[in-house]
Amino acid sequence: ATTDAPTGQGGGFRVSGGRDNSNPLPSVQRWIPPSALRRDALTPENVQDATFRKVRELLNKLTPEKFDKLSDDLLQLDLNSSKILKGVILLIFEKALHETKYTSMYARLCKRLTEQAPNFEPPDESCTFKKHLLWVCKNEFENRSRATEAFGNLPLSPDDEDRRQLAKQKMLGNIKFIGELGKHEIVTESILHTCIQELLPKNRKVQTNKDVSENLECLCQIMKTCGRILDSEKGQGLMNQYFSRMKTVQTSTPHLPLRIRFMLQDVEDLRRNNWVPRQANNPEKPVPINQIIEEDHDPVNFILPHRNNGMKEYSSIYLYLY
């Protein structure tokens, strides 16, 4: 209500109804979920966020049984820019590094996206998806010790120890992912050989330290993952050199941790056994649920898998990643 001027002599004030428009209240815009908006009313940022949410949902549901359908659903999304493809790659990369039991499945997904996702590069260059995927793997490989170095060699609190273990898991997950991509010919054999040469100690007299141990652990991981495809007629000479060097490391490094020694010995045994794991009935790959049920005597009590768990041409990794 408002008051008008006095009416007459000594006559008080007259009150009139209505809102005082001289000082209007600020309008509050009600939040509307993106799903309720018309698609042509969404901003580019809203469209990207919606696409990334859908990709994340599909990845969370991805299993060997649902692979074909869910990968079809992913390809039907609006992957209409290089920026969106980069975001999709980062989402898949994060899943592959933290869910190492499913790394082979995510590499298989990358193979399909490499072949069928939209391409925004010139015809004479690698497709957009492959180009950015290799860059992400390369960057993580070259900075593999960065995260663990932050914790140093001092005693750690339980929380810091958990974070260090997660950083190490990510480092080893990337190595395994690179190997799985090599199986699908996304990462070339040249790159795989270059990675191995980077991980092998350069000097005959190896000074045992954390970095050397981590590199040797990564070396064992990549050998276990893709050693079979590298140990071909073309690459056998290099593989012989690698294993000779690994043997030298074991015999000439007295303070090498026992855990690393056993890892190196296991890889030697694996090659001697024609790259067939001793536990062939327990492969490091996702197992379909129906197979788990069939293998269990009691179908009611089956356990679901837990998802957290030189040659001159090989001289430079940079030559092949761009």
C-alpha cells in the first residue's frame, strides 16, 4: 500500500492500494533442469554437460554382455565437436585406469570409437579420437612418477598412504591400458617398444631407488599385457635384448627389492611358457556374469566381479604420437 498527500486542512493521509514501483524487488529466475528445456534453448555448455552425463551413465553400465548395445548408444550421442570427443576420452581414460579388471573392455571401446566416431582432422592425419587418445596416454606415461613423488620417502599418514596407492594404481593402469590399446593396433608396436626402452634402466650399474623400482614394475606390467604380440619374428631380436637386460638388472643389483625380483622372474617364466599364464583359468579381464554362474556350484552364491580392483624406427615416441 502507498500513502497519498494529506487531504485538506489537518486532514491526515489517504491510503491507496497497489505496489510501490519506485523500488522494485529483484526478480529471481527459477532453476529449470536441462531435461525440461527444449533442445534449441540449451546453451553449448548445457549440451556438452548433458552429453558427458549420458556418457558417464553408459560407462557405468558397460559390461561384456551389454557392450554392443551400449557402445551403439554412445555412438548415437551428439559427438559433434573435437571438444566433446576430448571429454569422452577423458571419461573412458579415467575408468580404464581405475578399473583395471575392465581395461581390455575399455580398449575395445576405444577401438570402435576410433573407427566410427566423427572425425574433425584433415584426411591425411590420424582421426580425432585416436589423436587425442594417444596424447592423453603419452602425457600420463611421461609424468608417471609425478604423483608418487609428491609423497617423498617420509612416513605417511593413513590418508596419504591411500592417496599414494591410488596414484600408483593410476600409473600402472595407464601402462596396462597402453598395452591393451597395442593389442587393438591403436598404439603401434613402435610406441610399445619405445615405452619399454624408457622403462629399462639405462646403466649397467643400477642404483636402487623408488623411481627405478616403479619403472621396473611398469615394465613387468607392459610385458605381461602385450609381450606376446611384440615377441614376433620382427621384434624377437629386441625382445631378446630386453630380457637380457632384465636378467642383468637382477644379478647386478643386490639391493633390488624382492617383490621386483619376483615380478621380473614371473615375466621371464611367462615368456618361457609362450606367454600363456600359469593361471589361465583366471585371466585379467572381465568375465561375463553367466560364465560366473555356470562355474559356481551354487547359483545363488555367485560373486560378481569387483570393478575396482634397437632399431632406428623405435627411437622416439614423439614421432608416432602426433
